Amino acid sequence: MVTLRQVWVAFVIVAAVSAPAGTASAGPPTAVQRAQAAELRAQGRADACLANAAARDALGQTADPSRCLERLETAMDKVTAILGNRGRFIDNGDDTITDLQTGLMWEQQVVCVPFLHCVDLVVPWRSAMALIAFFNGTSNGEELIGDNFAGHLDWRIPTLFELKSILELDAPGCGAGAPCIDPVFGPTGAGAYWTSTPEPFGLGIWTVDFASGEHRLEASGGPDSPVPSPLLRFRAVRNLP
């Protein structure tokens, strides 16, 4: 029969073997590093808890190792929150989200009076394409007092394929009024967002609806367009190096 002490010893050995070696790094810790640190701390607390339970058991006292594992599970839920959707999305802590699957960095929007980075800012398509210059601090090659958002100068409007890649049709409330996207992205409008992808025959610009998951064409507007452009949201994106 396997004793509680044997279970604890095996648990400690596995944890020690699987723990990643530390590496020196410059600058603030990344989300992955913070998640690894939180995981190691949780593992250490669980080890100590199981050791205490094993000691009590050896002394013939009441021991409940299940409480140790429950606390470990709660702590690991916090690690998952740091890493986002099963480790695919990482909250970088600077109002950006990194998608490890596609290699893209996304703007994380906020609730505020409509301006740059506000979830309720709605503009025509041509305005969205122009406003992205303020994320980068330049416009037509001229210096502006822009964002230099999150320390990067290569923000742009996403393509149709890129924007559809962050749709999550099984997100809580998707199709029932809540946006179809992972909550790690923060506030997101349950409606259409602009892309940079035009229809090949000039019939409009593709948009992605985060209320339904559908994509559809909308007018781009302009002086020669008989149909005005609707006012829609947009979310900035950039490629990781």
C-alpha cells in the first residue's frame, strides 16, 4: 500500500525535475516569466503543505492532503489568467495582447471617452486608416504628437484573416449580446470592426462582427462613393519581430 509520505516524496521529485531553470533577463518580467514564477511559488507552497500533512500523518494526527491540492488548483487558475486562453494569448501588462499562435500583438482597448484606444470610438473606414498614424506618432512622413503606443511604431489596421483569427465563437455570451472574443482582450464592442482588406472589385471593405462572428462588406466612403461609410470600431495590430 502506498503511504501518504511516499506520495509526497514522489510529488517533490517530479516538481524538482520538471521545474525550468532560471535565466537572467534584463528589463521588467514578461507575462510568461510572471506565470512561471507564480507556478513555482504555487508548487512550493503545495510541497510545504504536503510535507506538513505527511508529518502529521507520521505522528498519527489527522492529515488532509486534499486541501493542499485544492489550493494548488486555485493558484494554477491564477497562472492561467496571466497567460490567457490556454497560453495562446498573453496579457503583456502594457495595454497589449500577444497571440503566440499567429505572432501578432493586439491593442487592448479600454472604457473611456471616445478617443484613441477607447472601445466606443467609432469612425468611417478612411478615418480609421488615418487615425492609425497617431498610434505610431507619424502621418505622411511628418512628425506628430502621437502615441508611440506601447513603445512601437508599426501599428496598422488588421487584415480580414488576422481579425477573424481572434474570434472565439464559444466565448461566454457569444451570440447572446456579449462579444465573441477571449476576455483577455478587455472591453470589446459586440459589433462590427474594420479591417484593411478591400473587396477585389471595389464593392467595399470587409468587416468582422464580434456579436455574431460574421464578416461582411461595408462601404469605404470617399468623395466618389455614392454610399457613405458607416461608423465602426477598429483595433490596432502589429507583427512581432
